[in-house]
Amino acid sequence: MKRRALLLTPLATPILATPALAQSWPGHSLRLIVPFAPGGSLDLLGRSLAPRVSALLGQNLVVENRSGAGGNIGIEAAARSAPDGHTLMICSEPMTINPSLYQGVRYDPVRDFAPIILLARMSQAVIVDPRLPLPDLASFLGAARGWRNPVTTASAGVGSTGHLTVAMLNQAGVPVTHVPYRGGGPSTAAVVSGECQSAIQSLPSCLGFIRSGAVRAVAVTSAARSRFLPGIPALAEQLPGLSVESWQGILAPAGTPAPVLARLNAVFAQALAAPEIQESLARQGFESVGGAPEVLATQVAAEMALFPPIIRATGMKAE
């Protein structure tokens, strides 16, 4: 049966409209696919939410890591699962980046998924070596435009959100030179050691280094300033329109019944509101979001308009 795209359509059907379905689901344990290896932020958040969701539904929510190919293996597995409400996925912006970055991707971020809830957003931070004479955003932009040798800017790898932000800086007339590393930890460490002059890195992975003074933050990439670094400007303050945010959300295969999606939204919202979850997110530098499925749909739609043209223009390809 052909799946019907639900990502951009309102999920307004009340649970009571189909009482038989609402009463029979869930009929057995659920699985939550994490398309990355254990230990990452998606995995940790999924495992934190799973016991609370299990208790609310009366069925176990089992976390299943399906890593590989930059997340594509797990994302494709979720897209091809039965749309019966028993398979879910916790994912982030690689699902909107990868179809343009990898050849032969067999899923469509809009057509093949139904949104449930946007759990959290996080900013990237532009960090610099504190030994350099770059105390603020204006000096960083000036150095990038005026220094004889290019300012080097590390990221977590080709096609990462940091890399895309570097590309956006280049398009805005800020000619920093991209240096890809294999992960956020190594790229931050490169700035700490002086191997690289700057980096664009997710706030959770570098917040501790910023607070300790091991690196200096000169900007965040969110549209507005982050409450975790209120004294640090957003790039958009000097480069209007240049903003990028990472996110974490729950999705299901397209075609999952609307009453099931509505109940899942309510259950995950309740689990997300737990004080321990909120404290954990804040500790890491995440902004809790929640809200209706349309909030996540809007996030995905915005990225599908933003990222593919940048990837095509720069010729980015997955390594």
C-alpha cells in the first residue's frame, strides 16, 4: 500500500474518532530506532525518555541502535517499517542533509515520515583559540576577510552542520577555510591545542571548554542569542539571515494513523516535561521545545529549503 505523506499535514483527528484503534494500540512493545551509535546525544536522550514513555503507554519502548552510513541505515530502516505505531525514530538534521550528501539514499525526509514531536534545539558555537587576538565576532569576521593567511575553521566532518555553516559564511563573504575532523570532540580539541584557529561546533560538545576558558566563543549560530551564552552574539546580528540550529525529534513512518500520532505526541510531551529530563537538556546546552507535530514539520521543511542548495553549490560529498 502506498504511504501517504503526513509530515506537512495537520494531525487534527481526535483520538476518540477511532475508539477501536485507540483502545487496541499499542498491542505489544514498541521500538525506538536511534540511527547512530550508543553514547551520543540522541541515544542518551532516547534512553532517558524510554522508561517514562513505557510507563505511560503500558508497553516497553525498546531503544535500538542502527548506526552506519552517517545515519542512513537506521533512517531507512525506520522509513520502511510498518506504519502501525510500533516503530519510532529519534533523529536530527542528518535526515535532511544526507539525501543531498550521499548517493543512493532511499528515503525522503518529507514523504516517508510523520512528525511526532520536536524535543529540543541546540545552537552551534563559533569558537576560537583564546591565544589569538580575536576577542569578539567583529574581530573574527575582520580577520577572515583581512588576514593574509586564511583563518582555519574546523568542523565535525564533511556535511556536518558546522561544515554547512562554514559554507554559508563563505557565501556571505567570510572566506574561512574548512578543516574537517572526525567528530565534534576532535574538532574542539584542535582549537584547544592550537592546531586549528577556530571551529563551528555544537554547543553541548564545547560548552564546558568555553566555560573553562580553553576556547573562546565569539558567536552562536541560532537566530537569536542562546540563554546559555547570553553575552555572545548570534551570527545573524552581523550577517542577517545566517542562522543554523541543530535539533532532536521523534518521527514515525508515514501512514501511521493520526490517532496514534496524536497520543504519541501527548505521551512524549509528558515525558519531556519531567524535571530530570529538563535539567539534563539544560546541562548539555539544549533548549527544550515540545509542542504539536507541526513544529517539527516546520523545522524539517525549513532545512529542506536551506541545505540542499548549499550542498549542491559547494559540491559536498560524503567521505
